[in-house]
Amino acid sequence: MSLTYKYRLKPTKTQQRQLEQMLECCRYVYNETLATRKNAYEQRGESVSLYATQRLLPLWKQAKPELKQVPSQVLQNVQVRVDLAFQAFFRRVKQGAEEPGYPRFKGYGWYDSLTYPQYGNGVVLNERMLRLSKVGEVKVVLHRPLEGAIKTVTIRRNLGKWYACFSVEVEPRPLPVSSEVVGVDLGLKTFAVLSNGEQIKRQRWLKHDAKDIARLQRKQEQLPKGSKERKKALLALNHAYQRATHRRTDFAHQESRKLVNRYGLLVFEDLVIPEMQANGNKVINRNIADVAWGQFVHCTTYKAENAGRGVVRVNPRGTTQGCSGCGNIVPKDLSVRVHHCPHCGLKIDRDLNAALNILRRGLASVGADLSVTHRSPQL
């Protein structure tokens, strides 16, 4: 299976300038590739393939000698990104998306990563030094061992800092077999309610830094555009948002690891988050973005794959309204926090009821015995 390791880089000032120049060259190739494909379709009705654009690279290098500062495979990978952007666009068009999102040109400073697609060709890790073609040896902060066979290396710029992301192939490390199963109901009031009655409390990351973010936003708006002071305020604002992002990511890794270590089968709702955010309610949309359910489920899924655990996603339709005791539909709006079934008399928390329904559907989908479903005591 594939994993990604991320390490901090400490390039010298000269190396930083070289990396900045390489990013600008990649941005130029990205925009030229996009323009070539866009113009060919608009002017001649032709579709230009990935390989056709890659054959143009030698000509672009003659017209713009700075491109020779970047390894050829890195520039070819830039064109692969454009091709993937078009594939995603056509897929959304085919699905009938309201706004399929045509690939956009990259403005100055908006291209922030470059990829060496083949480890050993232009990039080699030697103990705590990363040797990059055209740049030299850059110091790497290896805060944890790098395990597995390295496949690709991506150099990324983020708020003035540089990182190296190693994509590696590793052998799965199965955990001891666990017979425990659990359904997980994700929510906004409580981050997650498990089918055994346990809960994962919600952490409000943006609220934690809300005052600092508001102060920096006011300061930025008061400063003249283009001034050094405004740029410093913007950098500080970005750091405040980044702190919330780091806390959210750490939470997702910590909690997903606890679930994977304990349960042999985890069942989640197959939520389509963009559709949930299409209701126009800004408060709910902001809260959905803050809890980051998708990131949590993703972390749980790949950890489970490595540990030999199972993850199942089920249709969320009716998991809240259905009674986990008798299966009858008991309509309720968001303000009703207790599920009370008039048919069988079951009275439990609505989120626990949903978690039990989620688990039941997951077990049914894998052909397991539904009798193992846990039911909490009634209220």
C-alpha cells in the first residue's frame, strides 16, 4: 500500500531562490499547456493529448531558456497535472454537475509544488540531506524514520516554509484480529457517536483562534495594499488558519488510530459532503468544513487497510428516521434529540439510534450476523 511522509526542508537562501525560480518555470509550463489545449479546442475543435503537449517542451525550452533549470521529468509531471485537471472536468460534466469547474490559469505565486515522479532520477535522500537536481543538497528534518520503497518526491512551499513529501510503498502490518464491530454516526453537536454508546467530543478549532483571526483581518484591511506591513499581517493571518488546520489534522489521526486499533470492522455513512453544503446555510456550511468528516474517514480508511481491518460505507438515507429496534420510520426534525419509537417503545439518543442503524446496514452489506449489533440501555 502507499503512504506519504512529510518532512520539513531547510534550504539556504540561494537554494530558496532556485526553488522559487523552478516553481515559476513550472507555473509557466502549466499555463502554456492549458492555453495550448484550450486554444486548440476553441479555434479548431481539436483535443490535444498529454503526449502531444509533452512533445512541445523542447520548443518551449528554446523560446524560454530558463526552463532548462528544471529537470525534464518535473516539467512533464506539470503537464500530467493539467491532463488530470481536464479529466476531472470532463468527469464532472458527464455527471451533470452545475459548475463543473474548467481548469484555471495559475497566477503569480499560486503554483506551490513540484514533483520528481521517479525517485533516483534527479532526487536522492542521503541520510539527512536531500539531493535535488539543479539545486544541490538540502537539509531535511527527519523527525521520524522513513520506511518503505520511495516512489515519488514532491517539494512543496507553504507560507514561506518548504517541505518534502515522500510517497512510499510499504507492506501492510496487520494488527491482532478483533471481533469488535462499530457503527459511527458523524455529527456537528458531537463529532461522532458510536453504536456502543461511546462518543468522540467535537473540537472547535476555528473558534479557538477566532479572536486572533478577527484581529489580524482588521489589521490587514487597515494597511495599504502592496505594503510590507500588509504582507506581514497576511502571513500572520495565514499562520493562524494553519494552526487550526494542524490541530484538525492531528485530531483526525489520533482518533482514527484509536478506532482502528480497537475495532475489526468500522461502518460509516457514505456522505456526499459537497451536496450537504449546497443548502445555502453559511453557518452549517462553516461547521461542516470545520469538523472535516472527509479527512477523518480518509485517515481511518487507509490506517484500517494497513492494519488488516475492514471499513464499510453505507447509504445514509433514513439512518436517523428509522428505528433501530423495530425498523419503523419515526419522523423527527433536527431539534428532536431523542428517538422515541411509538411502535416498540425504544427511547434512546437520536445519534445513537443512527449509529445502530449504520452498523446494521454495514453488517448486512458484508453478510455478517445482525445479532452482534449492540443496543444501549433505553433512556
